[in-house]
Amino acid sequence: MLGHAMDLQNRVALVTGSSRGIGRAIALELGRRGASVIVHHRRNSTRALAEAVAQELRQIGRHTLVIKANLVDPHDVAQMFSAVQNAFGKLDILVNNAASAVFRPLLQLEEKHWEHVWDVNLRAIVLCIKHAVPLMSTGVIVNITSLGSIKYLPNYGALGAAKAAIESLTRSYAVELAPAIRVNAVCGGLVDETSFSELIPSEVKERVAQLTPAGRMVKPGDIAKVVAFLCSDDAEMIRGQSIIVDGGLTLGLLP
């Protein structure tokens, strides 16, 4: 067996928000490394995308399941994990990737906006972890955050605050769920080929690539490979960390 080719064989992974973007890349990467993968999506409009991810996984011989769930609804979350238990009998990996945002200056955010951002990005993670842990004898939890947790990004204040809270929770869960369950976060830079990057003008993306020591923007596959590493046995001693994957952008080097 070469390298990490099948280092996640016999593992069962649930990736939230995995019908597209970063979540899709993570689901496919975990599948390539041998894991059975539950593909989660939230809306009827994303079912076809989720089914397409599942089909890719089946083509490489992976057992997969597509689940539609509103992660803010405790009943939906309970049903999702019940379906996982019925189909697989266990869970080894939970990747909390699903996210949603309202991009406005802070003073333009209304109460409903704060509730939405906090519910989808933070409360949902707490609910998912609560239901995942009973299915894990040992396991790994990876939370996906972003540079907005540590840096100012225009109109990103609400989501940035939620991402910072997720990183704080990551540290607490890492201690409270140890030693059987490892918990870490992956903090992505400005990731290309996502719904968020579609909002960014091409000249801004070109500038970001120029300012990145790696010479290009981060892609979903870059995040996925780091997540897969954290899910592997090689990462046994990495706990409670927020791993920045930004190609060196935040080092602040001059071009």
C-alpha cells in the first residue's frame, strides 16, 4: 500500500455542506482514502449536486448516503444521525463544514441576521457534535473556519465572529472529548472555486494570488488534503489546533 492511498479504510465520515465547494472536495478526498462518506445538503435545490458527489464516490467503490437536513433544526439533526447509525452503525469522522453568512457592515446587520449567522455556523456545530459523539468509540472532528476568525475582512464581521467562536470551541472540545476523540479546525484562506469567491472580482483574486507566497489562491482540494491528514492516524498528537491553509497569504510578505 503506497503512502496514504487507503489510510481511512473502514472509517465512516459525515461532511456537512458537502454538495459543493470545500465540502464536496473534502467528501471526495476522504472517499479516495477509503472512507465511506455521508453527503449532507440543506436545500431541495442542492439535492442534484449532492447526488452527483455520491455518484462519484460510488464510482470509486465507496459506500455512501445522501442526507438532506436543516442543521439548525434539532429534529432534523437527530434524524440525520439516526440515519447514519441505521446505515453504518457508527461514525468515525465528523467534518463541520456547512456555513452561511450575511455580508454587510456590522452596523447594518439586523437581529435576524445575527441569529441566522450564529445558528448556522455555531449552534449547528454544537448540535452535530452532541449527536455524533455517542456514535464514536474513537474518532475525529474537524471544524472548518476561515481567516475572518483572526483578520479583518470587509463585510465579514458577523461570520468572522462565529468562526472565532468555533476555534475557541474547538480547543474546549479537544480537551473535553480526549483522549478518544480528536478535535481540530482548518482555517482556510481566500479559497477559489467556492460560492464566496464567486462574489470577488477577478482583479482582486489576481492580486491575492500575487500576494500569496505559494503563487496562487487556495483551492478546495488544498483544504481537503489537510482535513484528510487530520483524520488520519498520523495526526494523533495534533489536538485543539486551528491549522491555517492560506499559501502564506497572512505572513504579510511584500510582493
